[in-house]
Amino acid sequence: MTNKLTNFTEDGQKITLNYENSSLVLTVITPEIIRVFQDRGNASNSYAIEGDKQVKTDFTVEDKGDHAELATEKLIVKAYDDEKIDVYDENGNPLIIDYRGQRTPIDRQIDKEHLKLAESEGHDVNKLLGRHGKDYYEVIKTLADNEQFYGLGDKTGFLNKRHYAYDNWNTDNPDPHVESFTRLYKSIPILLGLKNGHPYGIFFDNTYRNHIDLGKESSNYYYYSAVDGNLDYYVIGGDSLKEVITNYTYLTGRVPMPQKWALGYQQSRWGYSVSQKQVEKIAENLRKYDLPCDVLHLDIDYMDGYRVFTWRKDTYEKPADFIKKMRKLGFRIITIIDPGVKKDDDYKIYQEGIKKGYFVKAPDGTVYVNQVWPGDAVFPDFGRQKVRKWWAKNCRYLVDLGVSGIWDDMNEPASFKGEIPQDIVFHNEKEASTHKKMHNVYGHNMAKATYEGIKKYSGKRPFVITRAAYAGTQKFSTVWTGDNQSLWTHVQMMIPQLCNLGMSGFSFAGTDIGGFGADCTPELLTRWIEGALFSPLYRNHAALGTRSQEPWVFGEPTLSIYRKYLKLRYRFVPYLYDEFYRESKTGLPVMRPLVLNYENDPQVHNLNDEYMVGTDILTAPVVQQGQTKRAVYLPEGEWIDFWNGSEYAGKNTILVDAPIDKLPLFIKKNTILPWGKEVSHISDEPDKTMTFKVFGNSGKYTHYQDDDVDFKYQDGEYNLYDIEVVDNQVTVKLTHHGYAHEYQQIVVELPDQQIIFENHDGKYVAE
């Protein structure tokens, strides 16, 4: 029976499509963003989107006879009977087209014998037959022969997600992550598509468990389904994938400027923090072996019996004194915290939370108890603003000790005595809700609370790391890909994972270098520290009980090669910092796949083992055991080998030598890059000089400078420098002056000469 579209009504930029048996609401957010919404009885607040993103937009909506048509400057939406919605770009190219047929689940044709067998083995027969509960819904879209998919955060597997299916249900699974995993720690349901070369995005803003099949079930369609919640998705247009990402991050937020030291090397291991002496020994060795490092992480063992917001006294002196001692050596301390609060009547945090009713409860009104590291534990109800403020206030304990950042872990939320039941009462702000609805934003809300606590009590740009996340968490936190392992498949997976995270809004991301679980080898560690060179979060982390993976453990040549790449990383820190400035304006990731820069080049649509930094650096890590040569695809343009200056034409595959100490690295010809000093850690003092290296004999570059620490840059306290080279002729200009500590000297290194510019009252003159 047809559900006919009878008419539509307009209210500002909201168009209600009235059907005989239902209604849909289209809201024009911007010329490139249109929301599709159907109220199915759920609260419609968004955790991903903060503030009113709607801008005044010209549009038309007309009755076209067999359909209603909404058109902005950039998108055309055609609405038909049966709630079918088709989306085109302004030139009429199809982007997102509703499928007119029926789904054909893989096991729909299963016979009765197989059904009995499946049921006896514990399978959900209703699911096999495609039957679902009353709250379930699905959205089915037509799949083109030439359609690629990217995004979805840090799902396992390859860069292009076509032919695969995934779940969004934040999950702590300790097994080795392989491409058959449908879910990990984060739910970031932004899908980026290239349909016959035309880009688009769909953001499904639903916190309930949901599923997305990108052509695994059928080559005719892809579909999204959710177990509950409103139908609520955003169609996102743009003339390029870059523009789609810029529009998506306008909607959900962008990574704020980090403190510069956060781009330095970070050392961690579960087990270091059992005692102060062990941490000090690691710090001593890092300096002894001339290994630049800015951060030491303390895992769960620094706490008193795993009680969050405590510090053990048996193996530590006063924490504040210890942290000061580390700072004098150039190290900052990052401490882990977990949401599970130990059930202990003598423990202040537990007492306060119980007294104020801040922990999640069972349906009968009792406080819900599960187990995590401290044993029996209760869970803060982070969906409530009061609870987030309380958690933020508790973060002051760590901030006042001098901790430089906080690492949120176990916040899927993980639990040791089975998964938390879906009917446990969690709040959606003031509304009593369920774990079923709030699970996927639990880590998001914890990260937000942690961010707000650090910001309020330190006055500095917060450094937060979270394992679990939802779309929009990038506004508050750095992320990492969770408990990977010391496996070659995991160093291979690092590249597509971090690239898809970047395209999903999470520019500040990393993996555990060397692998968290299992035992690392010298070759694997070496290739990992090379391959992750431009990963914004650059942290070596390993699990208790695994082989130690500090570089000195492996002796030579591992130690020397590791040192070489740590020193090289610090040379590139000013460039990475500039990229974060650009990201804060555009939302475009620092570390990105080639398809983002060259979406019209079919050679890069499935390229999993190369990545770019911004638009000017290309690296092709060695991710195969024993490999000492590799093929490198260079896209359009001319490219210069970073190591020897050899030049290569683009749109070409070359074979390069890659001995154990070499990361294949290429710079686009006529590029200018800032070049940091060789240092052991990032200084608190402003740089007085800056060097720029020119690759070629021409180029233009804008360099950003601020105090690296606080939020004054948002009020204009920053400097911009334009460096321009035309046929080896160099000019240097200060084009925005809001930060008092401008460089006193700027050095420009051309391929065959060096030019020094001195600052004369804000004007740079060559000496």
C-alpha cells in the first residue's frame, strides 16, 4: 500500500512533508546541509551538535506533481511517496538516492532445517529472517557501481569501506583487532561517499545501537538501521570531499588548537607507574640515550587501589613534588582515570556520589554495581549536567598537583561482570533514560566533563585522551585506537584507521606505537616509529606482562634509528602545529589519505599504505616484515625525495629503496616548510628564531605563531608570517601581529643558499 505524499508546509527553513500515514521534516541548515527528521517518540537533543548551526539560507520548495522539490544553492532534495528521498548536487548529479526495492537479507532464503539448526546453536532466528522489533528502522540507499565509502571513525580494515558492514556500539574487546570486527570503542556515524566522482556525506545522529552495511549484503544498495530512536540524519554536500568534511565539522565541531608540547613524543607503559622509582628510571634513560620526549603517562597503578582521583602513598613521595621533579627534567605527567568508582564507604568520591545520587541506577532504584579494576564499582551518570560538573570539579585534584593532561579509559563503559544491561537507568540530561540510549555517548560525556574541568582549573588548553567517543567528541579530546597489539597487521591498519578518523573530524589521533598487547620485535618497533612519524598523537604504549618496548631494550641499530626519527619528529612539530591552525579553520585533518587531496584519481581510492600530511608531504611507510624496497605511488605534480633531493613526476609508481632505517618520504616540489630546532623537549619559552626549508626554487607558505598554551589566540593574540620564494628571491612579511613575541630572526634555507632575515620593528630585512 502506498503512503502518498499529500502536501507540505513551510515554517522558516523547516519543511514538513505530510504523508497519509506519517510525516517527515526537512530542515535547511546551510546551503550544503539539510537535516532529514522523523519523530519516533524520542528526545531529539544532539550530543554531537552544540549550538544553533542554522544560517539564513535562500531556498525554494515546489510541488512538482509526482514529488516535492527543495532546492538550495548547492543541494536538490526530491521527496516522493512512501517517504522516498533523493538528493542531487546543484548540477543534478545524483548523490543519495533511496532504494525502491526490498532488502534481501543474506539468510532470507534459509530453509526450515537450517532454521532449526541455527536456533539450536543460539542464533537469533528473527534477525536471520530480517524480522525486527517495533522500534527498529532502516534507511536503504541505491548503490552505484562506482561508489566508494570513507569515514565511520576508526573501524578496522581498509580505507575504502565498500563491501563491508559495521556496528556502532562502543565495545571493549581485548581480542586482536582484525578486519572482521564490526565495532570497536567509538561510534562516529559519518559516512563520506564518492558516487561516480561526486562527493557527499551522511551523518546519522542516533545514539542507539545502529548498523551500516555498505554493499556487503547486496551490490544494489547500502543501508543504515537502528534498534530505536528517531530517524535523524544530515545530508552534507560540497564541491569536494574536503568541502564535505569542512561542512561536517562545521556541524559537529573542530579540534581546538593543542598545546604545542602535546605534539612531542610520549612514553607510556602499564606497569611504569607502580612506583616513582620506575617512572624516574624511564625518564633517566630517555635523557641518557638522547631520546627527545615531552610526556610520561601513568597508567592505573599510580592510584590508591585503583580509586580514581587518588594517588598511592606507598611507592611515591608527595605527588606534587614528584611532578615538579619531572618538569625540571622536561617531562610532563599525564594520568589515567576510569569512570568506575570503587564501592567503598570510606572513599570520598564514592561517598559524595552516593549522597548526591550521581551514579546510574537499576530499574528498582538501587545503585547499579558491576566490576572493573577496583573490584565492585559504580558508574557516574555523565548524561546529567550536574554529574559532569561534579566530575570536572574532581579533576581539580590532578590539575592542582601539576598534571598536564588526563587520559580517560574504560569509558565505553567497560565492565568485567558482563555488559551493563540495557535497561539500567542513565540520564539524557534531565530525562531519565536507559543504557540502551546513552551507551554510545558515555565516553563523549566523560571526555567533555574532563575537558571542562581541566580548562576551568588550569586556564590552559586541555589535553584529554579518550578511548570511547561519539561524533563531536573531537571538540574535547584526543583519541587513540585502543588496545592494539604488536602485530604487523596492526601497523598496517594504523594508516587507514587514522586516516578515516581524520576524515571523521578526529584530527588529533594516534595508535599505541609498538602495539599494546603481545610482544614487539626490533623490526616491528622500528617500522612503527617510522610509519607513525606524522601521527598527531605520537605515543609508545604497552601492556603489563608484554615484552618491554623502549628502544634501548633492543640495543643497536634499533636505538639509533628510533632516536633518528624522534629527532626528525621534533623538526616537523612547527609544521604539525601550523596544520592544526589550518584544521581549526577548515576541519581538514592533519594526517590524511591521498584520496582526500586527489579524489579524482582512481589510483588512490583504495590506497591503504601511504598517507599525506596536509597537502605537501607524502609518506609511504614500510609495513611488511622483512621488506627493504617498496612501490610508491606519487599523485599528480612533481615530488622531491626528502632524503636525497631526487625529483619524480607524479601520476606514477616508483620503486624505492627502504632499508630498515629509511622511511620513504616525499615533499611536493616548490613547497616551503617550517623546520624546528633539534631539542630534547618543547620549551616553555617562545622561540626567537624560525627556519624555513624550501624544496624547489619557488613557493608560498603561511606560518602561525601563538603562545602555545592558552585561549588568547581566539581573541587575536597570534602572528601570521608569509614566506614567499619566486625563482630563489625571498620575501618575509608579518601579516597579522597580535602576539608580542614575534621572531627576532627568520632563516630561509634554499637548496643552494641560506638567507637570514632580521626583525626591524616588525619588518624582516635580509642581512
